[in-house]
Amino acid sequence: MFILLVFLIAFPAITLFFGYFISAPKYSGPVSDHFDGSRFINPGNIRAKGFREVIKWMVGRKRGEWQESKNIPHGERLAERIFQGIRITFINHSTFLIQVPGIRLEDLPKIDVILLSHNHWDHLDIKTVKRIFTSHHPKIVTPLGVKAFLDQNGVHGAVDIDWWQETPVGDEIKIMSVPAQHFSGRGMFDRDATLWCGYIVKRSAGNIYFVGDTGYNDKTFKEIGLRCAPIDIALVPIGAFKPQWFMSPIHCSPAEAITIHQEIRAKISIATHFGTFPLADDGETEPVDELRKGLERSGVNGSDLNPRAHSRLWLFFLQLSFTGLAHRFGQN
């Protein structure tokens, strides 16, 4: 009885201590329309589900099928530079490598820019960030508050920007942060204490839009489409959407991804955030299967919303997945 009592007291205490230990630094700044002084707020005040809903989901989960993939072959080595157009290489999960012309190799390191959309563990693996930072010393752009976590881990020089703010990358490219509908936190005590976002890579030849992690609402993406036109290429998430009663505030479904593609008026969209981690209840192939069905129903040309794209870029869209980059950087 005594041992049981000790366990019942110790377990919550250990859980709280660990939750505090892994929590990221909180942002401190002026109140705005999406920051109340302590927490960030989604457009329309849409919130991620809370602890009670998490328990309800976990108890009643109906998980789709996933298969473990081993010994995946490496992709071909890519060209160091392109001289026209855009190349985009899918790395893993929501990680892409983007190459555009106009940046001289002798002026910049191999990886020029890291864009971090938020601080969740599957999107910001600090070991990977530190490895890239040490090897390439790229410019790092983060949403408000995430810079402090990088500083805490020895990755210095990041630039925090708010929604609709921008920062230059050389003479011809600017990075703009745009709203997304999601949440943030690495532990138990930093929920929504740093911002989340998408990014627009602003170019005279046409913009690139990295949507980031997001749920759907009927205002945000129309506004982005109007303010950030023309969008040549968009990277739009389609996975981790089931069960929708629980996931819809933070992750859009494949059908909603098609709507986002239409509302931002992108010439081409590339599906992201699927087939890598079993984060939710959709099976490994469900996002792509549902996307294909949605394309047939909507009449959108399937070639304009491509589930995979294999090419390469200089800008590193680091919704970071360590496993997705392990092969690239020679780790096992």
C-alpha cells in the first residue's frame, strides 16, 4: 500500500517536472490582435483541442494502417546550382529544399536560409538544426519567440518575425511570415507561448508559399491569396487529419487542401505533411487517396496539385524531421 501511495504521488510530480524541463522559452512582447500578452491566438480565435479531448481521442482511436519502411534507397545527388526556373526537392514530412537562380555560390554557404514554421518536435529537431548551423551557418527565420529556444541551444542569429512582417535575403528575395491556424509548444508549460506561421518567399518572378501546419478557415487563405499574389508554387499539408472532430482546428484535410490551393490561386501546389510519421489516425496512404478523390470531385487538374515533387532548392523549408534529413547528412 505504501509503495502504491508513493507511486501515485511521485508519478504526477515526475511528469510535471519533465513537462517543465522540455518546455521552450515563452515569447514576451506587446499585445496584438493575435497575442494576448501570454498566448498567441489563431485567426477567428480557433483553438486546438484540450486535454479532455486528447483523452477522448486516445481512448477511442481507430488508427489507419502504416507499414514500417526500412533500407530506403538514397536519392540521386543534385546539381549545386540552377540557372533558371525553380527546383523543389521533397525531403520528408514537411521538409523541402528549394533552389532558385540569382544567388552566387561564392557569396553564400551551401544552405542559405532555414525557415522554421513553429516549434513542435516533428518540425524543429534541434539536433538537426545545430548540425546544419555548424556546417553551413545559414540565415534562420523564425516566428515570434522561437529564436529564444534556438539561442538557448547555441544556435544564434535567428530573426523572429510576426505575421505579415518580412526580412530580406540578399537583394532579390524577401521572406514574409503569414498567418496559419495551428498551435505551439514543446512541453507542458509553453502551450501557444510562441507563434506559428507560414512563409511567402517573395520573388519578382513569382512567389513561393510554404503553408506550414494549419487547419482551414474561410478567411485566412483568401487574404493571403490577395495580398501575396502571384503565387507560383505552394506547399500545402494534407496529412494527420483524422479524426476530423479533433484534428480540424490544427490540420487541414486533403479536401480542404484543395480549397486552399484554389483560394490562394496558386499555379502549382505540392502536397506535404503525409506518409512519414503516424501522427494521427489516417493511414499511411489515406491522405494521397483522399486527395485523388477530392481532385476528381472538385475538377481541379491533378497535375496542378502534385502529391510528390522531386527537385531541389537553395532555401531550406525546415519543418524539420530529423529522420527525413538523416540520409542527406550521413547519419543513421
